[in-house]
Amino acid sequence: MNAESLIFWLSLIGSLASVVGLPIAIWQIVKARTAAEASKLASIDTRNTISRNIVLTELMGCLRLIADLKTALRIDNFELAEARIGDLIRTVIQVREDLPESEFESVFSESLPQMTILRDKIEQKVLGQSAKIAKGTISQLSKFADDLTRLIGKLRTNLKSN
Amino acid sequence: MERKKFEVILDRLLEKSMGGSLRWKSTSDPESFLLVLKDSSISVSHELGFDGEVDREEEYVNFDFRNKDGEIVQTESVARIGKKADPMFEKAVRIYSSARNEALRIDETVDRIIEQLAA
């Protein structure tokens, strides 16, 4: 075999290898990309589940704070009520920020101004100023607790279905 | 807040309140009523006072403008001191009365009483 035919055969083998290798390379790139995307989606899912669990814990905390607040108001312990309503407002704002779904926004849009009005009344009481707290306040807090319980139920259902 | 903007808000509140399209809610303050908007809210309250030194009655209607977190970002008051009243005072009182009526369902209750007394 002379040098020219050797070069010819080597080129031919090289060309054939390219024709076979290119689709394999493309197929492997696509496979790797799909695997990377699947792994990214799994990581997002895990992150969402963790974040939902944090929100659930925060919501349970809100229910405890509401129960404490109602007790404090019933026994006219305004110092305790002031501490609890401050914590409640902060936690509710946190929950609202942590919840990606805007469908739950309506639960917070009314409760937050209602709570800040109550907080201002409680602060006036702590300072010894004359301030009246409406009779319906305890039932308003109970209604808010009911809304949060429904929200907890929805989040749990979403977690199970995922 | 510019007085002109406040006047525009009062006009719109009055118009919608009279049309019955605003859902005012009662609050933990018996004299304050809340209107929840998309990402803000307004509360309106009424204050009655008496300045004993000059033997003069004072009346205020306060509007608190609240942000998404429920915190007050601006307060506007409309007053009547003795016989002198702010030009927007009557409008403000009508808004307050309408808010109170809507939140406490006063008309509905009174109508039911009338019905029951007629039976």
C-alpha cells in the first residue's frame, strides 16, 4: 500500500467515524440536558416542599399567638396582648412574603390593617390612655384563625398532591 | 398629601359609598371603619371633643391611609371647631356615616325591626 492510498483509507475511516459520531454526540448532549433539567426541577420541588413546611410551621405559630392574644384580651392583660399582637403581625407579614400563591393574598389584605388597628388600641391601653376595644374583636380574631386553618388545610392538600 | 388629591379621594369615596359599592368593615376600634383595597386600605374614624377653656365643641373625621402591611402612611383630618367647619367636613361626615351604616348593617337591622313591629 503506498502513502496516497493509506491517506485515502484513513480519511474514509475518519469521515465514517464523524458521520456515526455526530448523532451520538448530539443524542448525549440532549440526554445530559434532560437529566440536568430533571435534576433542577427536583431541586425546585424540594425547595418548594421545604418552604411550604416552613410556612405551615409559621401558620401554626400564628394560631397559637391568636389564642394567646384572645386570652390576654379577655383578662385585660394588655402588656401580654401588646407582645402577642406584635409577634402576630410580624409572622403574618413573613408568611405572606413566603407564600408564592397570590390566591391567598385576600386572607392577609384585610387581617393586617385590622391587626394594626387593634395593636394601636392595645398600645393606648398600655399607656393608660382611654381607649375602647370593640366587643366584636375576639370573634374577629376567631374568624381570622378560621381563615388560617383553612389555609393550612389547602397547603397540606397541595403538599400531598405534589 | 396634596389637598386636591385628598379631595379627589373624598369625592370618589362619597360617590361609591352612596352607590353602595364599597364594603366597609367594622374594626376593633368601635369608632373606626375599614375599607380594604387591592394592596392598601383606608380607615375612617370619628372623634368628638369639647374644649372646656373656650366652651367649644370640636368634631373630627380622620382618614388613615394604610399600606400593604396595614401601617398608616398618611393621615388626613377634617374638622369642625365650634361653628367653623372645613369646607370638606360635610362630605367627610357623610362618608363616615355611610361606612358605619354599611359595616354595622344599620339600615338592614332597622328595616327588620320595622317589619317585625308591623306584623
